[in-house]
Amino acid sequence: MKRSLPGWLFLLFLTLLATATDEFIIAGVLKAIAADLDVSVSAAGQLVTVFAVVYALGAPTLAVVFERFPKRIVMVLGLLVFVLGNVGAAVSPNYWALMAARIVAALAAAIVTSVAFTMAAMGAPEGKRGRYIGIVTAGMTTALFTSVPLGSWLGGELGWRATFWLIAAVGAVAALGLLCSAPKLVGSAPAPLRERLGPLRDPAVLRLITVTFLLAGGGLMFYTYLGEFTAEIAGGSYALLSVMLLIVGVTGLVGALMAGRVADVIGPRRSLRIVAGGHAVALVLAATLAFSGAGGSVALGVVVALYSVFAWGFPPPIQGSILATVGPQVGMTALALNISGLYLGTGAAGAIGGAIIGLADVRWVPVAAAAMVALSFLIAPRGRRGGGSVVVGGSVSSDGVKESRHTGV
């Protein structure tokens, strides 16, 4: 009889939905925050920047510290700190108190995200690691197209503080659920700091993180300037842009889930090359639309859908490849480094895209994006290495989770 997916996996989905929403949702209430706290909109925007920078720097640093602790304990405690950070944001009396609360929430989100992907990989039954990682990734993808409109609506109806109360509530639900249902996955064995920092010196890991940087930089460059591109190609209105963003969200969700299944069937490395190649082709098609004059809303919608399937499909195979490279001992640290690569790519996307628009016009954005993604395809490792699940030690339990003789808490 076919077994259903465990409830704790969907709680990890909810966890990543909450942490990603916490990053994006402020964009929908920037003006309200600025007005209420008597600061400029640009100053309020730094709340987003600081969150992203702290997140990117905090992920690998905290992963090294907490790698050796039982995953469930780290996850639940991280979520509780995340909840407190968002409660602090909701009751902040001034701008600097809000900034401090955002830093706390970002640090917590960084470790929670690393643990979530590690738990999904370690807790997956044989041959289902990609599918499990894909479901967790889908939480981040869902946040991408729900958080800003949700934040705008909720902020307009109940005030900007309500957005942080909502995130805190979701985080609390996830913490309680995971405390009761998450598998008992041990931390890594005690090891010298030099060994725990091994992924920082591993050329294979750094190669994969470079692939992540290029895929994120190219893909998010196109996404960041999709509004301007839509206006250029299809004479886009606000309504048309909303449709394009909806297409990105829905097809991106499908892409994340499909990529996980494909990675289980053919291996993460081969699926990574398929995703990177398909992503590059989609961006070339977008550039072709821009320069051929054969645009239109329907053609653009098809190209955007194709782009989104591949753009949001890369996390399962890249993370599966990283875990296959380093093994479970330093898996969380390696995945945290990958998160930093993702955020660095996100930052590069906005900067490079903005420079291109300033020097030329938006039609050249998919050209530059395609070049970055094509480079990621060229340097992505070949071969099937990395299929299956991570072995944490010991044997397979009756519920399909790889267990150790030391079960942890």
C-alpha cells in the first residue's frame, strides 16, 4: 500500500513559507511603516536589506555552531526565537527597535532554513530525498507570490504590525507541530572546528555554490525587472504584471515539486544540468521576444511560465548534489553555505540588472541573465552521483527514516 507523506514534512513547508514571507512581506507595507515610525521610505527599505544580509552571513556561521545538536531541538528553538523576533517587530515603538527585531528574526530564519532542508534530506526514505526537498522548497516559492500582496492587504486592513503578528503565529504553529512530530535526527559527531569548516575548503562544494550563485543571479535578475520587461514587450499594465507574477508563482511551485521527483529518478546532478539548461533556453526565448518584435501577452506568458518552471526547480537538485558531496556530517553547514550563495546571487541580480537598464535598456536583461545561467550549466558537475537518501548511521527504521543508534531528542 502506498504510504502518504509525513505530516512533519508539510510543517517544514509551513516553516519555509513563514521565514521567506518574513523577508518579502515588508515590501507591501513599506510606506505604512515609514509613516508610522516617522522615517523615509528608503530608510524603511533598509529593513529588507539588513534582513537579507544578516540572513546570508548568519546561515553558515550558525550552521557550524549548531551542526552537532539534534535537529529537532535546533529547529524548535530556532522557531521560538523567530517568533519572538516577529513579536518584537509587531510591538516596536520606534525604527531602531524594529531594526533590532528584524536582525533577531533574520538570524533565527537563517538557522531554521538550514535545518529544514537538512531534516527533509535526512528524514527522507530511500529514493525520495529530492521529493522531500522539493516540498520544502515549495514553501519558499509560495511565499514569493503570496507575501507582498498579503502584506499589502493585511497592512491596509489592520495595520502593518498585523503582518508580523501573522508571521509569529504561523511560526508558533510550526514549532509546536514539529516538537510533536519531527523525526529524531541526531546532530553530527563532535569534531574539531577545522573539520566542521571543511565545506569552506572543498572545491566540489564551492563549485556547486557557484552554480547556485549564477542560477540565482540570472533567474532573479529577470524576475526583478519583469515589470519593466512586461511593459516593454507587451505594453503591460498593472493587471498584466499581476497575471505574470501569478504565472511565476504557480509554475514555479510546479517546477520545485517536479524537480524533486526528477532528481529522485535520474539523480540530482543530471537533473541539475537539465534544470540549468532549460533555464538558459527559456531566458534566450525571452531575449528573442524582446529583439524580434514578436511580443504579446500570450507569447510572453508562455515564456514566463517556461522560465519559472526551471528557475524555481533548481533547489532540490543542487541541494541533493551538495549533500551527496559532503555527506551528513557537515551537511547542514554545506547547505547553509548554499543559502549564502543564493542570497549573494539575489543581490547581484538587482545590481547587474539595474546597471544594464541604466546603460542600455531592459531588453538586454534576459541576455545577461541567460549568459549567467548558461555558465552555471557549463560548470555544473556531470554524472549520476548523489541519488538516494542520506545515511545518518544505523539502519532504516520502520517508517523509512534513517536512524542512528544515538537517537537524540
